[in-house]
Amino acid sequence: MNVVILAAGMGKRMQSALPKVLHPLAGKPLLQHVIDTARELAPSKLCVIYGHGGAAVPEMVKLQNNGEHATIDTALQEPQLGTGHAVMQAAPQLDDNAPTLILYGDVPLTTSASLRRLVEAAGSDKLAILTVEQANPFGLGRIVREGGNIVRIVEEKDASEAERAIREINSGIIVAPTRQLKEWLGSLSNNNAQGEYYLTDIVAKAVADGVPVVSAHPSAEWEVAGVNSKVQLAELERRHQLNKANVLLEQGVTLMDPARIDIRGTLVCGRDVTIDVGCVFEGRVELADGVTVGAHNVIVNASIAAGAQIKPFCHIEGAKVGPKSMIGPYARLRPGADLAEDVHIGNFVEVKNSTIAAHSKANHLSYVGDATVGSRVNIGAGTITCNYDGVNKYRTVIEDDAFIGSDSQLVAPVTVGKGATLGAGTTLTKDAPAGKLTISRARQMTIDAWQRPVKIKK
């Protein structure tokens, strides 16, 4: 099967320099949603028609060519003379012996299941149109039938009053036998109100040639909704997020409010997972059995093991959280943070590129970077691993059962031995021996004759 995706429009109503099809929905461009859906059908040929936006669209398409799927080709439509003219640009790349599916880069939510029904309806010798009935079809092309059979499509500006009363509309998504499609495209005329070459005119040509014209219908009206403005983009974003939320609910996930979740990637949940409001999940996130995610967390490319609790207002990226651990509130786990079982990372604690073994805790106002922390370690408030000398980064090792007093600075590379204790306020520049107390602080003094300065009157 050939697939052609039309993505040449400027999108003036978006009020943006970014080409319309590159605006993000659920964290990825509209066009990428369409490409991903098309690839589920395993096409042998896939071509994207671009126009406005210069090299931006081809560059985005180039990133999709990773060797796992058929290569995506591109074709430039310049000038833009209508949908029929756009498909003409792809014609030389299409295989005559396979049907052609035509999709739109600004219609991101069509499901592969609906497209498969359309492809099955078309077979190898019919023209199939994805149609839907709308209560308010204003501005859309109407499906004109005679005796129940589709005979043509009429655009709003060219329709009579009776035709405008028709509620069945053309989504624009069609499957056609490619050899005939090329012939129909070659005979299109732009004698219409828009002065454009309408792809929809091939329907009347198919009827004239005796090619059966059939239809299929999507599961929901939103599957054929397009994006022409930021308002419509926001509406589809919420529709898409609600779809994802409903899938999670069906899987047994507890969502405190399905209308207040954003999944911008893949979210995999185990049993008895609870997610509070305002959470954002990006990339691939795994929440194992019994995980609780508090309100307003941002979790990116991370795995949270069974029974862990993520309190509100945390930012977790590229990290692993061990079972029964407790994170937050207001904690930040950066890439390379790898926490074992029952680790506590509290408010305003940042962990980066560090492993922390079981039952250790840093509960307040600390930075743990480029460190290896053992089991049952207590890191006091205000502790910093000083890992960067302005040029290079070095590692800090804190062995099992160590106790790090508040407001300590561990100047890497340095090791705190097993069971060692650092007194509060210590600046550690040499290894602290195991099982001993190490203190580095100025001697406390009281100056008896000292007087507080007073403000001098001018």
C-alpha cells in the first residue's frame, strides 16, 4: 500500500512562524502522530507533501527515517494549488500495483483501526472515503448520494442550499486504486470558487469510469477533526489526553481527575497505581504496582518501582526509584539517579548521576551529585557533594551506615568510610576514616568587648 500525507499548508490561523503540522500535540508534532499511525499499516511507500516552512518539515521527516520502517519520501508542492495538486506531486513515487491511502498532517487522531476498515472497504478496485455525520457540517465538503450510492463530493462554497443541508461530510481521507488515481489527477480542473484542483473531484470521475465509490466510518467524530487554530489544537489535546486517561482507568489506574493529566509519551502502569491531579509524564515512564504519584509532578523517562510514593511537586527525569521509596515533596531527581529500596529523598533535595543504596535518606535541602551512597546512610540538611572544580567532575563515595552532619561540604574526590560520622559544618577535603568522627570547623569564640555598630547620622 502507498500512503501520501498532505502537509504543505501554512496554517495562517495558528499565528505562528512554525509550520502547522509541526505544532505539538501530546509532546510530538501533529505530523508525527499521522506518520506513526500510517506506519501501523506497514505501507510499502510513504510520502509526505510539504510546502510552507522551508526545510523544517523535511528535516523532521528525516529524523523519522531510522531503518525500522519503510523510508519516508518527501515532495515539494510549490505553489499550493489545492489538495488534488498536492497529491499530483507524489504521483511519480507511487506503486501502480498497490492502492493509495491519502492522509492529512493536521488530522492527528485518526486510529489505525478506522483506517484498516477503510482499506478493507476499498479492496484493490474501489474508491473508499472515510465519512462522518456532523450536526454542524458548516465549511466542510458534503457527500452527495443518489439511491444510497456516493456520486460526488461538493465543497461548501460550491454547494447549493439543498446540498448544504447534507450532514454527511468528507473527512478528506480516501483510498483509491493508484493507476486510476493518477489518471483522475491528470484530468482535474480548477474551475471552481477557490480556483484550486480539488482532490474531491476524483469521486465524480470514478463514478463516470464505473469504479465503485464506497465509504467507511471512524469510531468517533474526533478521529477526523483537523487543526487550523490554536483553539482547535487545544481541543484535540484535551480529547487525546482524555482518551489516554480512559485507557488507564479501564486498566484499573486511579486518576483523581481524568481531565487533569498530561501524557506526552508512553505511560505504563501496574496494579493499584494512583495518580493525583496536574501530573505530566514525558517519554517512557513506568509506574509499578502500588505506586502513588502526588499532585503536580513532572516525570520524564523514569521508572518507579513497586510501592514507591512520589509526593507533590517533584521533577524526576532519567531516574530509577526503588521499591517503597519516598520522594518529595519538591524533590528533583536528575538523569543517572538510581535509588534502591526504601530510599527517602525529601524537600528541596537534588540527586544527579548518583546511586543510593537501600534505606538511606537525604530529607532536606541537599545536593547529591556524582556520588555512590551506601546503605542506611543519613545525609543531613544542607549537605553538598562538591563534584565540580570548574573544569572536571569527580565522584564522592559514602559507605554504609555513615552519618553526614548538617551543612557539610564533601569536596570530591573523597570517601567517607563505613560507619563514619561527619560533624555538622564539616568541609571534607580528605577521606574520613571508617567508624570515626571527623570534624572540620573553626573554633567558636565569644568577643567580650565587641559592640554592635550604630548608624552614623548624616
